[in-house]
Amino acid sequence: MAQVTDITIGGIDRCRFAVVIPVYNHDRTIVDVVQRTMVLGLPVIVVDDGSTDATFDKLSTIEGVRVLRHRYNRGKGAALLTGFAEAVKIADWAMTLDADGQHDPADAEHLMRAIPATQRPIVIGNRQGMDGVHVPWTSRFGRNFSNFWVHASGGPIVSDSQSGFRVYPLPECLQLDVRSRRFQFEVEILAKASWNHTPVVEAPVSVSYRPGTPRISHFHPFFDFLRNFGLFSRLITYRVLTLRFLQD
């Protein structure tokens, strides 16, 4: 993989980006993910969300990475917020990717180039090939489910509202009052962004769900369905009541 060396990408100063990787019990993949990400030449911040396996020990062996640690598992959204709070000290943009190895860090350039010179949007990596036979049905169903309800909640029309490969403008995204602290953070922030007139755009990225490769997922279809139902009910209720109040 060639290292990205351009000073600017699409007119954006790439020195103002930092990478945030939330991780929870991914000791089999995290070292490879971090090392491949470091090739980008950007600051890398890893937030260990209370892992109980060897994740933290393995992270401690990698030089040049800023590792933050939650004493107990607080959820992906909480880990992202911890990473954003650290990233905003040195960067204007936080790029996020998952620790399970499904994303190719080399696709970071696609996300950077999708940023218009005059806007500060959230950029979503639209994962290509999600209809493949090796993609878990929960991932396909969850994506379509949340795509619909994000828009119904007043959010943007997007193709991949559950992708964890993104770029967030800082500090704007720390000011959106996102209440979810688990997986739902990544869909709630899209709705809140639209409410606050923060643009949301997408860029194509690859995805890897290789057969025979162990993949750790902390998504629980039953419990996360209930959390999603609660989230979208809250967002839609707030939106309807707010619109009614403004019309009165």
C-alpha cells in the first residue's frame, strides 16, 4: 500500500485530519488495522472501550499511536466521543474506521476528496458489495432498516447509514447533542446533522467480509433492534412536536 503524501486532498489540508478507531475485544485484528492505518501518515487515536481480551496489551506494543482506555465498556458512541475530544486538540476533521478489518484504510483518500472546498460535511464511506453472499444478513438488513428511518427522522437520504468509515468535521459534531452512546450514535448523528444544517455526503469504499476469516461483531439483533426502535421513536416524536410548535 502506498503512503499518502499529498499535502492537500481536494483543497483540504490533510494535516488537519486525525484517525479515530474505537475498539472492543478485537485483539485478533486491531494490530493489523492500526498498522495499515498508520501508513496514511495521519495521527492515529485508538479508544479501547473496556476490552477484556488482549486488545490493550497488543495496542501497547505499537509505537506512535495515542491509546485511550475506558475502564469499562461504555459503547461505540461513547468511544467515538472520547476520540473526538482528543482529536479536536490537533485536528479539524476526525476520520473513523472500525477495528474488525472490514475497511481498507487506503480508501481514506476517497473520503477526503468527497469534501467540497466550501463545506464542512459528514462524509460516509458507502460500502460497495454489501449484497455479496458472504455479507451477514444482519448487516444488509440493518443498513436498509436504518437508511429508511434516518430519513424518516428528518435526516438525509443515504445509502449506508451504518458504515463506520467516515469523516466528521470538528468541533461541529461535538456540538450536535447526540445522546446515543452505543451503535445508535452513528445513525442519530446523521439526523442531528440535518437538523442543524450540517451537510452529509457519501463516497464509495471497499468492504471485506472474507469467507473463513473470523469476524467479531458486537451487534445484537434483538437488543439493538430495541435500541434502534427507541432511538427513532424519540427522534420522530421530537421532530413532529417541534414542527407542530413552530407552526402554532
